[in-house]
Amino acid sequence: MRISEFLYLVLVICFKFDCSVTSWIRTKKHNRNIGGKKGSLHTLGLAVDIVLDNPDKREDLLEFCHENGLHYYIEPDHIHIQKRPGKVN
């Protein structure tokens, strides 16, 4: 997945599901300082953390991610969304 494709999907997610991005692109130093995983896709711009204004839209959001080649992790205070593991274009 190209960065431009990921950017487009994040914009669609934010507007369609009433989300805010709380973290996107990180330097390796910042990622390390906040306890991010080594090799995090945040450092390549291919991962975001979001919060939903309306939690009732969560299941629809997760289905959208699945249908559009995105992987997600549900964290206690946000949803982490990234491109599916594999080669970075």
C-alpha cells in the first residue's frame, strides 16, 4: 500500500466515522520515548491512532478497515490502524 492510498483511507475514516487522529507520523526517537514498538509503521506514516466521537460506529469502522486492506488493534484509549503487514511501497 502506498502512503498516498493510506492517507486517502485515513481521511475517509475520519469523515465517515467521526474520528480524530491522535498520533500519526513519529520520529524513531519520539516513538521510542513513548514506548512505541521497534519498527512501528508510525515512523513511515503508515499507521495512525484514532478516537471515535461516537463509539457506536466502531464495528462499522472495523469492517471498513478489513474491507480496505487495513489492520487494526483495539487499545484501551484508542484504535491503532495500519497497513496490513508486508512490503512497504
